Amino acid sequence: MSLFYRMDVSMFNKLYGEGDISDASLEKIQTAAAKKLFSLHWELKTILYLGVLLLSAGIGILIYKNIDSIGHQAILAFIALVSAASFYYCIKTTASFSLQRTASPNVFFDYVLLLACLTFVSFTGYLQFQYNVFGNRYGLATFIPMIVLFFSAYYFDNLAILSLAITSFAAWAGITLTPLKILQQNDFDDSTIIFTGLAVGVVLLLAGMLTKKRNTKAHFEFTYSNFGTHILFISCLATEFKFDAWYLAWFLLLAATCFFFYLKARKENSFYFLLLLSLYGFIGLSYVVIRLLFYTARLDIGGFMLACIYFIAASIGLIFFLIKMNKQLKQS
């Protein structure tokens, strides 16, 4: 119930006490005020986002089905026209640029911007796929969309576009720092990819810290940190799984990362980051226990029993740890 309705009811109660309205009128007012409004905000936003994604997918299917009759130049011109028109609308509609949070001009603005960015990425990818404009410089094919996405995210203050930009940055870093032969052979098990992930995770975390410290679009900090956290943890686990001979050393890196995020979670009073470090840390620790039981100690049925006991005890301990920390965070 909104404050507006509560104020109205109290006012009518006062009028009723003064004898200005009847019992029946007061009862009708109270009945109407008791009916809570149902918000369709997220439902409508979901439908609009799905509409943009379905439109982008529909354009792709239309192109695929009619590629011979339409022609590549016509397809490129159409995609470019949609992207340019959408960007033009956003530029004409948006307010002046600010380093602080700015609200969207209207309800359709974010979806038009999403359409503009998606079609631009499609346009660049189509150029490279069909005409090989960038040659073997695959990094350049991802660098240009990345710059446009980051510019759009900051200029139009849009978190969804920032997420696309961060994804594009991770793709650009993975392609740029990876030897060409690995990409050509589709050998993504190479250690270069893992170390690139570690570097990308650290860079994103630093970007989030700087964004918050310098108060330049400070509300972007969580998005940077969220992507950086997952990428860094996944890369730490990948090093542990990939380099078997040094898995204990890489587990120490994972433990240090967990400790860093523990301090971050306590400082920011964030249960979300506490949950992430607990889950990723649990996976890494479980891998070490399994390795010790079955590969180092070479236990058979006894190792299986110990593993069962470990998982039961560790799961219970993890649950109690999260419950305790959640209470502490709420009290602080």
C-alpha cells in the first residue's frame, strides 16, 4: 500500500469522525484502499527485452533464409540503417552527458539503445565473416565493437550495454593475447587462455575499484566487480585443474583470492560476494581433497568413504558458515 493511499484513508477517517461522511461511504473507501495494486513493471521490461532479442534473431534468420535473393550489400545496408537510426534516436533523446547516474529519458530508450548496439555488433561481425575486412587481425574485429559498446554504456548510462562491453572486452583480450595457431586449431585447452582469464578478472576488479573511488559512474562498480569475480574464480579453478603437478600451489592462489573477497564482502556488507567465495572455494577445496585421497594416498573403498564423510561435513559446515555470516552482516 502506497503512502498516498494511507494518507487518503486517514483523512477520510477524520472526516468520518467529524460526521462529514456516512458509514457506507467510509466502508467503500476502506475496501478500495485495501486492494493492493499489482505491478507489471518487470513483466513489461521482460517483454520489451525479449522483443528486442527476438527482433535481432529474426533479422538473422531472415538473412540466412534469403541470402541468395537479397544480396550481401543489401543486408549490410539494412543492418547499418537500423543501427544508425537507433543511435540517432538515442543521441537526440538522451540528456547531456554526466559522470553521475542519469535516468533514461523514457521507457523505450533502453531497448532502442540495445537494438542499436546489437545491430552494430552484427554489422561488424558480418563484414568480417563475409568480406574478411580485418584479415587475420581478429582482435581488431572485436576491438571496434568493444570501443563502441563502452562509449555507449558511459554516454547513455546503461548497465546492460556495459555488460555487453565487458563481454566484448573479455573476447578481445582472449583473441588478442592468444597465439593465432591456437585459434585456428580451436585448441582452447591452452594455458594462455587461462592466464588471460586471470588477467581479465584482475583488470575488471581494478576498473570497478577505480570507478567507485573516482566517483565516475560509481554505480557501474558492481557490474565490473561481478564479471571480474566470476572470471577470476573460474580461472583460478582452471589453473588448479589444468596443472595437476602444481595443484596445491594454485589452490593457494584460490585461497588468497577467497580471502580478498572475504575482506571485500565484510567491508561492503555484501552477502553476495560472500556466497560466491564460499561456493568457488568449496569447489577448489573439494578438488584438493579428492586428489589427496585417490591420487596421492591412493585409497580405494576407504577413500570413497572418507570422501562421502568430507562432502557431508563440508556441506553442513558451509551452510552454518553462511547462516552465521549473514546474521553478522545484517547486524553490522
